[in-house]
Amino acid sequence: MIANDFFSSIESFSDFKDVFDADRYRPLPSDWLVVVCDIQGSTEAIKGGKYKEVNIVGASAIIAVLNALTRVEIPYVFGGDGASFAIPPDAAEPVAAALLGTRQMAANIFGLTLPTGIVPVADVRAAGLDIKVARYRLSKKVAIAMFDGGGLAHAESMIKDQGKKDRYEIKKWTKSPPFADFDGLECRWNPLKTAKGEIVTLIARASGGDSLAIYSELFGKIQTICGAKENYRPARMEALSLSFNPQNLKQEHGVHTQGKGFFGRALYALKMAFENLVGAVIFSRSAKAGDTDGNKYVSDLVKNTDFQKFDDTLRMVMDNSAAQTAELVQYLEDQHQKGRLFYGTHVEQEALITCLIFDRADRHLHFVDGARGGYAAASLAMKAQIRGLEGPAGPAALST
């Protein structure tokens, strides 16, 4: 097997419960690298109202890396306030340049700092952990990566370790000037409103025993309480509507008009407005325009959302009733008290959706996060449990 074909060669599956089957995972090639970028001070930025900016910077990092690597499919995950990737060694140069460009954009446009580092997989394994990857298929043309082994989270801690900062600093991996291509990044949908009463962002991490068995049991309980994925997915065809509100479009506009003058910014604003107008017509009438079939695109969009994923941690964004949320939190709390898992939750009335458009016919992926910093807020609650700085995050942790 050629290392650069590693991810594309993994057999895929489409039932999310198989995420917790150890046989679905393959260890990363020994010479590969792990790349982690995580917005510094994201909690404070979100408290200051920059939750959309935080989301789009994380998504920008992903599209910049993917545009830099057009000939190899790599595993990656969107974390709400950052992203992680696994890359072959010969990809380090273009990926580092792309992420340095993303770092510049984040600072110049949004005033956000994006620390980024690259860790050899060998260093992770030397610490006694591993990084294994599975391939979860959302639709015929779109698959996303799941990670197990504990190594991805450990790589993040290695990058943040001040004593190892110079070793893993991304600048040492490239001599090229910073350059990021954000083509394909879009953020044009109105927030997804809850249909049942609450948009719940959940993060859970096993803390003892057979971790995959704990996650499998947890996911089974979620299905018992909330039903099949069609019952709790936040993206539904009837909930989707394109936005013409400048406040909802300014983040994408800022990313794509960085360094452009007045006329460049105005031209992109007109482009967005025109495309949204055309989109609104074809989506509402199930019509076609070029290679875009309105009904198929929206149907595929619903399928191609990452509202449930796994990267050493279970991450989910669900549309629940208050009663379902209360029952789920009670189960989580019971498991936490038994020492089996840590968790954090965040409840809102909306979810945000950020899009990567590779082509409008059938290759597009859509990141979902709870409004007002869903993943970041849930992660903060979970990390408080892990550090023991606060009591168990029971129902009080649900307030925003």
C-alpha cells in the first residue's frame, strides 16, 4: 500500500455504531505527521460574540490544507475552534505554508491567534499512545475520518507544551512564504432552528476500562433516548434557508476579501448576493442551474453533515426535546460518577453550519456546531471535570 493512499484505501462504513468497532481502524503509517491548530483564547472570543468567527477560522484551516493537497486524500477533523489532520511527510511543506497563511488571515481579519504545530507520529507512539483512523461514509462521494488510540489528543497537548514548542512549531516545516487558498469555503445558511426545543452539543470522553465499549454503550443509550439519527440530526431540508443578512455573511466575506480594496470587497459581496438569490430560487423550486440540482443538493447537504463524529472523544450536535436532554444528561452524570467518562454539554436554540464545496454536484461537506460556541463550551465543561476544578457538570452545565 502506498502511504499517500492510506486513507482512501481504508474500507468505509455508513452505520455510525461501527465507529466503536476496533476492527474498523488502521494505524497511521509510521512516517506520517499529525497537524493540530487550535484557536488561542477561543472561550473568551466566544464570550465576546466571535463564535461565528471562531467556527470559520477552524473551517478555513481545513479548506486551506485540502486545497494545498489536491492529489492525496487525508484524514482530518473539525473541532469547532480548530482542526486536526494526519498527513504524509512530503505534504508537510505545502500544509505548513497553507496554515501559516490561515494564521495570518485569522489575525488580520478576525483578531484571532491560531497556534499550530506538527508532531511526528513516531513521537506520539514513543509516548505509549497510537493514532488509528477509520473511514465513515456520509454519502456516496463524501467520507470523513474517525480517530482512536488516544494519540490525537496527546499530540495537541505536546504542541501546547511550552518546553516542546520549538520542536513542533510549524514554521520549521516550510521555507515557502505563507499562502492559503480558501476557495470552496462558504458560510451562507441561516442558523438551523431547533424543531424539538433544544440544540444540544455533547462532548464525552471515556475515562476507564474498554473505552470503545464505553462509547458504544453511550451511543446505544443516545439512540434509545433520541431515536435514529434522522430523529435528532439538526440539519433538515425544511430547516435550511439561505441568508441575505450581512451579519451572517460577513465572516465568509472577510476570509475571501483579505487584502483586497473597496472594489474587490464590493465585487465579492455582489457575487455572494447573486449566488444566494439563484440558490434560493433553485432550492425552493427544486430546479436546476448548471451542474446544481436544487433538490439533490439540499438532500445531499443533509446527509453530508458532521453532526456526529469521533476523535478519541465522542462529539455530537443533536436536536432534542427538553425531556430527552434531561434523560441523557442523567445517564451521562451516572456514568461520570461511576468513573467511566467525562462529559460536557451546551444547549442552544440554533446550530451553525459552515460549508466546504468541492463541487456542487455531489462533493460538499458541512460542519455543524451548536450556536454561541457549542463545541468550545461543551469542551470547557468536560475539561473542568477532568481537571477537577469544579464539581461534576450536571444539569447546571446546560445553561449558556
